[in-house]
Amino acid sequence: MEDVKIYVIGAGISGLVAAKTLSENGYHPVIIEATAGPGGRVKTDREGGSAFDHGFQVLLTAYPQAQKHLDYSELELRRFKPGAMIFENGNSCRIGDPLRDLSSLLPTLKAPVGSWSDKWKIFRLSSQLKKKSIEEIFESDEKTTLQYLKDFGFSDEIIRQFFRPFFTGIFLEGELRTSSRMFEFTFKMFSEGAAAIPAMGIGDISLQLASQAKQCSFRYMESVEQITRDHLVLAHGDPLPYDGIISTIPLNPKNGKPDLGQVQWKRCDNLYFTTKSQAIPHGVIGLVADESALVNNLYYNFSQCKSGAWLLSVTVVGNHGLDTATLEQRVREELQQHCGIEAIDLVRHYPIEKALPDLENLQYHWNADHNRILERVFTAGDYRVNGSLNAAMASGEAAALALMQQLG
């Protein structure tokens, strides 16, 4: 099986799981990656013992595919506490899930966020979704998340103070127009597990998957120009004959060339500041509920800067049209105004133009017929299913199984 020439285009999560699956079944795939290392959108920079993720990303431990493909103990996961610290008009309060974190019981009961009825509805929604299968969720009729919350009976207050800022950070859009299927799936995953980050950053997920593809080889700094019926054409070098290809970049089905424009993307900015003190409890995510604010969420990194200062991650969602200096100043002002946090130094700034695919008609299962470009060429990626780490893994595995079946 070493002689079967299989290429995986892209060393993101989908490509790594595809290569891992092929490797586990005896194949020796080659990954073609345009950058200098694995990870795609799931990467971490490290400096002086501190980890800087490319965007605030969490692993939901209840993801079925993550449980299947990852070794959680090796990742040394740092788990966030359920709920969030909510900042509004210079005040703060904490709302959590007392069933999973008893320390949040009194703060949640006292929090001036929503009514008693709202808090009961959150518990009822969690109970309902635990009983609803993932397949049932993605077969449900679609509506916007905002309409879903209103139909469930949540008040405008709890939507504005909690649901909107919380899910803006997840969906990377503030209108809550994302499909109710994605809301139910994400809420179910939060209810059944924890949100976590590996001790040394989210990029360790990519590194672990790459290490598990034991019979795979990597070709970095290589870009694809075209896939024909017989050859993989790279930007440099001779055309490569192939027996099968899995591409995690969009392809034009008519000519086999990369077609990045067929996917619409949501963007965000991730900024890291140092602070003298820790204004949010460790392991708690902060949310800014003011709809006019640029800052959406913030949390203290599980690692500190080598100077001993606290490292604060701040996320700004959407298109703001500001240059870096103006954005930094606005974020500093909002941290002081809404959260009482004085930012010292800006350590890192990641403007992320392709943070999350902007999709409609979300699916759970990857479909071979819809993703076959040529006889032995398939596409995979979260943009082909739904925007989640779970979907990226699932599509990579499914594409590998479909290719193996076609190869016999």
C-alpha cells in the first residue's frame, strides 16, 4: 500500500484527520501544505513560556469526533468554568451552571441578568437538548438563533445580556442570524462537557493529530495550482501522478483549480495585553454586554508572561475598519470603561480574516456525492458541513473512508 499515491491538500484539522485515518489503514499519504507547519486555523505561537493562540478557540470536550481522535490526557486540558462574567455599564456579575460548578450557585442567583423565569428556561433548555440526538438537531427546521431564543420564551433582557455576547463570540456575528441547528448543537455540547484549552495552547491539538499520522509525510511551503484527472499540479516542480486526493481547500469542479472565493468568511481580531492584576476569576470567560462596544470576550491566559504580568486575551468580532493603532486605543478604553481593567502592553495582535465559514443549511454528516470533484478527488473541511472543530474532524475522516472505498 506504500505504492498507492494519495495526497492530502492542507494540513489543517480536516487534512490531519484524513491523513491520520489513511495512515491507520495502511496507506502512506503525503500532505501538501502552503505554510511552514501544520494547524491551518488552529495554531499557537509560543514565546517565553507563554502561549498565543491565533484567535480565542476552545475545545468542547463533548465533541464526538474529538473524543475519538484526541488524547485528552496528553493535551493536559485546562477547563473553563461554566457560564461567564458579564460586564455592563461599569458593573459586573457572574452567571454559571450550579449543577456543574457549585461555586456559581449564589452568584448566579444574585446576578441581575434576566429573570427567574429566564434562568429556569436555561435549565429546561439544557435538559431538553441532552435528550435530543445530534442527528435530530441537524434534521430540525432552521431558523435564526435569535428567533429560536424568542420562540423559546427568553426575555429580551437575557438575550441582550447573556445569549448575544456569549454566542457572538462563538458564531462571530452579533445579529444571532446563525442557524438554530448550530445553536442547539453548541448548547448541547456545552451542557454535556466542558470548554477547554490545552495547557500550551489550542495548537497542540494540531500537533497531536500530526504526530498520530505516523505513515504520513509532509511537504510544507507548497501550493496547488490545479488537479487534473491524472496529475496534481503544484506551483513549482513536475506534475505528480496520483491515485487519490483529498483537498481541504475549495476547488472549482469545472477545472480543478483552487476557488477560495466560493466560501464566505467571518472575521475577528485577537489582541493580547499584559495587566498588573487579574480582574476576572481564573478559568472564567468575560463578556461585554454593551452592544456598542467593540470588545466581545476576554479571559486571562492560563500561562503568564515571563515578566510575571497577567496575560489577557481580548476578542473583537466583525469588520470595524480601524487601523491597528486606533483599534488598540479603542480596546484599551473599553477595557477600562466596561471592565475596570488597565491594559499595559499590547503583546500580540492577530487580525484573522478567515476565522469561521459563514454557512447556511448546516449539515452534520459529510456527503461523498456532494464532495466528489473527480473520480478519485474529494473535498473536506468544516466549510463543507458546519463551522466547528467537530465538523472539521468528521469531514476529514469521512473523506478518507470514501476515498479508500473507491480505491477498493
